[in-house]
Amino acid sequence: MSDNNFDLVVIGAGPGGYVAAIRAAQLGLSVACVEKRGSLGGTCLNIGCIPSKALLQSSHHYEMAAEEFAAHGIKTGKLGLDLPAMMARKDKVVEGLTKGVDLLFRKNKVTRVDGAATLIDAETVAVRGGDGREVETLKAENILIATGSESTPLKGVPIDEKRIVTSTGALALGKVPKRLIVIGAGIIGLEMGSVWRRLGAEVTVLEFLDRILPGMDAEIAKQTQRILARQGMKFRLAQRVTGAKATASGVTVTAEPVAGGEAETFKADIVLVAVGRRPHTEGLGLEKVGVETDAHGFVPVDSDFQTNIPGIFAIGDVIGGAMLAHKAEDEGVAVAETLAGEAAHVNYDAIPGVVYTWPEVAVVGQTEEQLKEAGTAYRVGKFPFTANSRARSNADTDGLVKVLADAGTDALLGVHIVGPSAGDLIQEAVVAMEFGGSAEDLARSSHGHPGLAEAVKEAALAVHGRPIHI
């Protein structure tokens, strides 16, 4: 096999792409991964999940020092913010992890190819450098599209990444804005809004729907809104943003009630547009080789993640569904294992979603609204963190655990948590659901005391009306 012939060429080195490449190489396939960004890891690692979590952690420490340490008997004196140092730490975290992916490529003998990929046919990928010149041509028995997504624009709100920013700009602000408007009350909007509110910004969230966190369990979303509002975040729901104009001194945003009514003007130093993400397929040449896309630009695939063109596969944000890094990783592994002749699957009913505000929000499975719509008979058990001894000891008592189980079989249908470390707590529910577990299984499993996870056990006990500590 020549140097430019591979069993698999992966386009995109984000979580889905690089994991697929590594797993395929582990299984003995010759693999190349093409990435047009200067560093590996995709949006998630470079300008998404990882830098945002670094800033969320730093800003959480800052707020704790400013407002919570005194209750623990810790005197801090006058507190100061070194934003450049905070940003430098964030950048160092990103740099270390991107270099780690590069090391994994070398360790697993994945060929890294820098440049922008274009499909020539079902077996050929042309790679071009930043100047547009073709660098090299790769031949492949199989091609995997893992190009991810990009921020969805909003009509009348021109992005300049200075005054009107996407999450990319919001991760790199040079100073704390006095007033920040967030358009969109989804995960990205709430997380980035939390970062800058903790650091001193007055944050107002404008949302088209009449609720935050669309798609999540309504009770959990309502609890989350109450908690974030107590922290100082302001919400204006059912608002249609009609325009935004940036000047040297700030931004003016206009919005009107979705139900109709008089328009209102909002002033801010910075506006964050976080209304969703769309698949990134520009320049791939999909239409040239006949790869179908739907009306929204997503690439339809079959149960093996193969497109309508044999030998061309797609995973991650570009195929739709939950736009989550770990979902893309699971899909990438499934493609690699399928190509190697192994059995593979992705259980979409057991993929967790996490919002890294504080408290965190974590969910897996179906919501109450979905169960009602489907006519599914279910039982519900709830347990508040105010009754959990570890949460009380930590002074982190906001939120609750909610367990939904089938009324007949007791099978876990959904678990929803808003509370401290919810993103870690949800994993026992994920494992239980992956193995077909029941509420009774969670209830009868021993949980270390005192621990936050006891709230999960108690909520499972509550499904059958027998919680101990409430």
C-alpha cells in the first residue's frame, strides 16, 4: 500500500473524528485524519467544551472566594481579578490537551494531514493548504465525514466577534463587560452567561421560547431558572430578537414579544448569540460526489452511519441529533468497529447531557413531557439536595434528583438532576439504563455515606414511595 492509500480517511479531528481514527488504527486499519485547523481536537477542544469548562471552573472559584468562603470561616481580604491570568490558564489547558491528541495519533500510527479536505470521488480526498493550493491527494477505501458544526447566525444580528460574539468570542473577551446580553437560553448561553456573571457582568438572557433549556424536562428547567435567577441572571422569555447594532461604545438590541406587542430596546457592552448550531459541510464537495443532505444541511446516514454513497460515512454534529462530543465519540467508535468487521452499536436512549452551570444540570433518557406525549405509564420519584447530608455539609443544597420509571416493569426511563456535581452523578443512571436496570436496582444498590449520590438512591426509593430521609 502506498503512502497515500488508506483503509480509512477521516475528515475532521474533533472528538468524533480523532476517536474514530484512533479506534480504527487500534483495530489494524491504516488511517489518515485531515484537519484544517492548526491544532487537533475540533471545536470542542479548541473553542468549545474545554475552554468553557476551564473558565467555568475559574469563575466558580472566584465567586466562592468572593461570596462563600466567609461562611466557612475563611477570610480572604480584598479580592482581585486577574483576567489575563485566568485566560492564560484556559489557553494552557487547551494547548496541553491538543498536544495530547497529537501524541495519541503518533502512538497509534494515525497519519495526520493538515489542510482542508474536499471529496473528489467516493475514494479520493484532495487536501489543500491555507493558500488554496493542493497539498496532496489521499486514496481511501472508506471516508468518514466528521466535520462538526458551527454557530447558527441570527438574522439582523451581525457577528463581529468583538461586540457581537459567538461562543468563540465570548471565550476570549479582554475585559469583563458591565452588561452582557445572551440571546438563547440553551446550554452554551447559560454556561457562558454564568462565567461572566460570576466575574461581575450584569447578564440578561433573551429567549424565543417561554422556557429555558428547550428539550430538557420542564420541571428541571424551571428549577434551574429559579436558581440562576437567584444568582443574579435575568431572564426575558418569549422574546423575538429582531436586530442588533454595534457601535464603539456598545450594542443596542431590539426585541418584541413572540405573542405580539410593543418592541423593547436593550443596551449592552457585549452581545452573545447562542441560538444553536448548524452542520459544517461547506467546501467538502458533497454535492460533487452525490452525498445527500437534508433541508437543514445535515447528512442522513443508515444504521451503520453510511451515507447514500457506499464507502462514505458520517458522524457527530454533521448528522444531527444531540450535538454532544461524547455522542460523536461513540459514533466514531461504532464506525471504526463496523469497518473492522466487529459488532457495534450506539444506544441513544442512554446518552447523557450535561449543563456545566453551578449547580450542574444532567439528564439521561426521556422527560416527563415525552412520556406523557407517548402515553407511557410511569412512576416518578424525587429527592431534594436539601435533605442530603453531604450537600448540607458542602452548603450546596440547590436542586433535586428526579427518577422516571415504567409503571409496569420498573425499567428506568429517564433520570434528571439539577444539583451539585450532577454531571458525575448521572453516570450511575447511564450505566443502569445501558444494562436495562430498574429504579429498584438503583434503590437497592449501596451508596457511600455521606455522599451526593445518596440523593439518586433516595429518588429511586421514592419511585415506590419509600424514601428514608424525607
